[in-house]
Amino acid sequence: MAISGALNALKSSKLISWKPCGRVQQTLKKCVEASGTTLHSGKSSTVRLLPELAGKGRYFYFNSKSIPASIDYAQESPLCTTLSNDGVKIRTVEHLLSALEAMSVDNCRIEITNLDSDDSGFDCEVPILDGSAREWVERIEKDGLVAAKDECGNDCEKLAPYLNEPVHVSKSDSFVAAFPSPKVRVSYGIDFPQVAIGSQWFSSAPLEDSFYAKEIASSRTFCIYEEVEHMLDAGLIKGGSLDNAIVFSASKGWLNPPLRFSEEPCRHKILDLVGDLSLFARFGNQGIPVAHIVVYKGGHALHTNFVRHLNDSFKS
């Protein structure tokens, strides 16, 4: 089993130590495919998830361009996480990456094809499906995983980034903080007093056993009805509908009940967080830090800023 090579490829810092997590890197047993409407452009796309060698990690492939699913390629964008490289942009990657990280699909080639015949540009988007990661998880579970082999046919030990000391990033009254812990734990708080969502907190160990698949993956994205027109004017959520998001109204309450969980919006925030933290992964190893991560009123920009802060610790 290739352990020393994996350790040599990763360097630790004062903040992060890479350690074996007792498992080997995995990949898909066979190709997984899904098609659908995209959330922001409203166009259609197909995603094919393909098995990959150990140590290759997760990366997107579109229009003959490859983009690693890494924080080094993350670009700040409204209401989603975007990866960009060499003029190509791939939007709304967070739900798919969340499922891949939580389900331990450590190495994967992610091919995207735009289905609209008039779309030959350099931007694409992952389909929103039902607004959650449920379909990705179900397809991965159905087809299964195998140990990923490196180019020499060897297994590769999977490493995880262990947090050595407390760290935080913040903006106004929002923050992401993390504390050393023997296992991954996430506590997330949100506050939307203008609608029925109100104040919610949810705490979980999302990577343990099948918790993510049963309790997190099916939580859908959400929006406030009174903000929809503003988002449309900004060129966003053109593919949004009551079929792929929970919609709350200040005057009418929930427009498409029932909720899948009483705190579904808060659980969806954890889904997003897992996807954004997966951008810390490298060489097929775990992305989400082994720590107790506490977030209040977070979003994609704050999540990715936290990952950049961790990443910067290796540069000092």
C-alpha cells in the first residue's frame, strides 16, 4: 500500500497535519450519469462521473479543459460555488462535490456537456436536480465504489487533514470557526427572522456511517419568495422552480410544503459546507478538516474563504 508516497506529496503546517484515516482511497465502480436543468442559467447539462486512478483526486472536464476541484480554482460568485481555469467556468459545483466528499468518492473525472444546441461557450453548470444531493448519493450507492489503484496497481492510503489549533474567519455577524477534535463534527446556525425559517441550529457528524446519506443529502436548497424578482434581474435562478427549491414567503409561509425535515434549510447549509470544504482535498485525500466546525449565517463565499485560510497556512 502506498503510504509514504502520499505523505510525501502533502506537507503539514502549524495549523494542519495530514494523517492516515485508516482507509484506502476509493473511486467509482463504473460510470454514473445524470442530466437536468441548471439552476442559474436555466439551460440543460449532463454530468458523467468516471472512475479515476488513486492520487488523481476529483476534477472537472469541459470543452477540452480540465479544472481540479480545488480551492486554487474557486472563484467568488453569487449564490453558488464556481471553479474557473483557462477561460472556462463551471458553476454550482457544491451539491455534487458534497456528495462525492461525503460518500468517499476520492478520485473521479467529472465530465460536463451542455445540452443546448446554441450553447458553445466556455461556461457550464452542474444540473440542480431536485435542489439537494439525494440523486447523486442514490446513484453512487446503486453502482458502488472500489479501491482506487495508482498507476502501478497499488492501493493508496487515504489521508485526512487534522486541525491542530483553533481558527476562524468572519464577516459582519457571520463566521466559520473550527476547533481541534478527534472526529469531524459540524454545528451550523442560520437566522431568517423575516420568514418561517426563523432561527435554526443543527449539529451532526456528517461523515460518520450513513448519516449524510440519510439525514443531509436530501435537504433542498431554499430561497425567500420576496427576493426572487431581484435574483432574476441579476441573471440568477433562471432554472429555479418549486420542484428544485424550498420557497418561503413572508406573507404566505411555505409555498411548497411539506419539508423533508423540520430544520431542512439548516441541514442544507451543512450539505453546502461539506461541498465547499471538499475543495481542500488534494491527491485523492479527504477535504473536510477533522475538527469541530461551527458556522453561523455562512454562505459559499465565507465557506471558501475559510478553506483559503487553511490553504494559506502552507504558504507561510
